[in-house]
Amino acid sequence: MSQLLPLAPLPVEVPIPTGTKVTLDDGAKFLDRDLLSGGSPWRLLRLPGGSRAVAERWVHGNMVQAGEERFARTLVQQGLLHPHFRSAASVDEVDVIVPIRNDVDSLAQLLDSLRGLHVTVVDDASSDGEAVARCARNFGADVVRLEENLGPGGARNAGARATSRPLLWFIDVDVTIDNALDVLSRLQAHFEDPLEGAVAPRIRGTQGPSLRDRFEEQFSPLDVGERSALVIPNSSVHFVPGACLLVRRSSFGDGFDDSLRYGEDVDLVWRLHDRGWLVRYVADVVVLHKARGTWRGWWGQRVRYGQSSSELAKRHGRRLAPFRADTWTLLTWTSALVGKPMVGLRIIGAARDQLRERMLTTTDNADQVAGELVGRGMVRAGPLMARAVVRTFGILVVVCALHPMLRRRALMLFVVGTAYRWRSARLHVVDIPLGVADDVAYGVGVMTGAVRSRSLGALRPHITKSTLGLRNVLGLKPGASNL
């Protein structure tokens, strides 16, 4: 059962304070005289009155002035504006919770980097509990011993119940932090905003000589990208891992769902969002995470992440769909895949014309804006869908490639979906088989998880309705008879 979380304050009750430095999101873009696009997830916002001039002043960073506080709050909630608070690390406000099972060497390394902080080690039924306790005592950490293995969610909850400070910093034992006080101060500053429920740094793979280490450095499953953002379901940053997560205790409630052995962090983050709390990903604060020590462990990690999706789908429904698209976008790219691109071009043209007609009376450059919005959406959707299909259904795509009539199209889909991983990373040829194995392992996990849980939620795409009608695509005028 999901745990209970308190409601966040209402945004209208906590405007961004005067004097706060804010910066417009890098992905935000002004369209026409009063349209602003961007945010997390992407949206189109019409700015009233002189709001554009205010937003333009925030592009490269500026202060919130008197009278702008509520407007700033609106853009922050939309992921279009990022506040910058300054605060020195206050260690007496933070309880560090470190769950562990058996890895005493990593525990010693982590505790050494956490000197000066209030640390509670939660021994999740390690085989040698005395070794764990002895290591913790050597570094002045408190110990909570669990006789039954509860998994990461249950262990973190036990640590939270054994402590009382306003902030909870959950750190997994295989995380490496070079300067804990610096990381803490940069994350803790965000809690100057009363709506912040949790903040997470970027987690990258550690450097190392092995193929796994080199691959993990670029494509750690815990790394959610190089751009800071609000964490929102179905957005570009839709989760952050619990391996290093700073949480406001007053938002934590009953905490992680300890019935989930994997995916408990995704579940917590989404429930925080649903209760009105902001969860922020801070990409310029970086910590490291060790790759699995064996190929078997590496494969198993990916499979288990995939398996968690079915249980999460029972709790969060369509958020776990492998991809989402409206009917016409799906048809546009399907037509291109099967060699009928003119069908897709007709759909794109109809969508552009429909949007242009709607914007004629309110937008100076309706044709240009409509073309850019429709084009952007369609171009972005194709590779994302291919990536999602390969990530979840890669094995089925490979099977289709064995059929002579489907081979070319299946291989095209597989190549696009696989190559999308390297859109912003340096390509090393030796990484390609690892990338394929990564996707296959995750897909195997999704499918086996669906069988075990008897739920197809993580396998069923979410196809949404569109305002574009068949008459628009066929070019029929309202009232025209069907032939």
C-alpha cells in the first residue's frame, strides 16, 4: 500500500519573495508578442499585459521585484523559471540515512566522506551485523539494526523513524561524494522555497578501466540528464533516484512504500508531486555511483528496474505507459516507417492549418508560430517513440527483423531507437552492444514483470485524442457530405 504524504501549501499562499534571484529556463523560448514556450513538461503560455518584459529580464538572471512575486511563482510551478537561493549548510537540520546490507568496505568509504554530519546507518539484516556496527561506531554514526531484510524503502523508513531533524538525506552505500558539505549546502538552499519537498543531485557512474565503468559513466541508469528541471511525471525529467535524495521531513509523511523492492523512489517522487510538493533535479551538483561489480549483477539490475514498472503501473496507471502520443502523431510516423511519407505530410499540413486558424485573431505571426509548434512537436515525437519502443519492446523488434517482409522497417526502427541514446553523448563503438544489452535487459524486465503482476499497464501505450479531425486531414469543409 502507498504511504500517506501531507499536502503541500497552496502556491498562491507562497509567492516567490521579493529580491530572489531567478533565471528563465534554458529551454524557454518567446514566440510572437506574448507567447512563451518551454517548461516541464513542455507547454505554451500566453503572458498577460507587460509580463513578457518581466520574463525577458529574467532570461540571464535577475531579481524578483515588488509586484512580480506571484508571476514568478506561476513560472516556477510551470518549470519555466528557476529560483536561486543562498544558504550555508546547516548540518544540525539534517539527518543522513545510509541503508546497507553487507557492503562494509563501501560503508567505510562513504562514512569517511560524511564526517561532521549526523549519520544513521540502517543495517538491513546484514549477515555480519557486528562488522557493520563496528564500522559505523568508528565514524561516530548511529546504528539501527533490522533483523528482517526490508529492502531500500523499508530501511530508509526505519532510519527516518529513528531520527528527528527537519531534513532527511538518503544516501546509498555505493554512492561517492567528494565534498559532502558543499553538496549539502547547494541542495539545502532550495528548501528556502516552502513548496520544495525533495531535491536530488545528478548521479553519474564512477570512472574506471572496465567496459562497464566506461559505459556507466555516460549511461548510468541513475543519471537523468545534464539539464536541471522540476521532476514531473511524463516530462523530460520524470523521476530522480533515491540513491541520493534530500527530503523535507514535513513532506515525507509515512515515506517510501516498503512493499516495493524496486521503484520505491519513483513512487515517492510521484506521490510528492501529486500532493503539491515540488521535486527539483539539480544537474550541476554531481555525485558518483559505482557500477555493478559483475556482468550478471549489471544485467540483473536492469532487469529488476524493468520489472518494477508493472507494480508502479498498478499505483500510477498511464504514467508507466511505454510511450504516449495522439492518434495523428502516431499515424504520421507509422506512415513514414511503412514508406508512405505523403500521408504524414498531409497530417502535418492539416495540423498546422488548424492551429493557424485558431491563432489568427490573437497572434501577429500565426502562420510562423503554428508551423514552428507543429513542426517541433512532430519532429521530436518520432525519435522519442522509436526510443520507447526499442527500450520496452526491443526483443519483439528483433524478432520482426527476422521476417523478410518486416526486416527493413524493423531494423530502421531499431537503429533510430538505439541511436537516440547517443544524441548528446560521445559515441564509442564498444558501447553499442552494451547499449543494446541495456535495452534488452530492461525490456525483459518489463515483460516478465507484467506476467508476474498480471498487469499490462507498463506495456500498453497511451494513445490520446486530438482536436484534429478526419475532415481536417481530408480537407473537407464543415457540412461537406461524405463520398
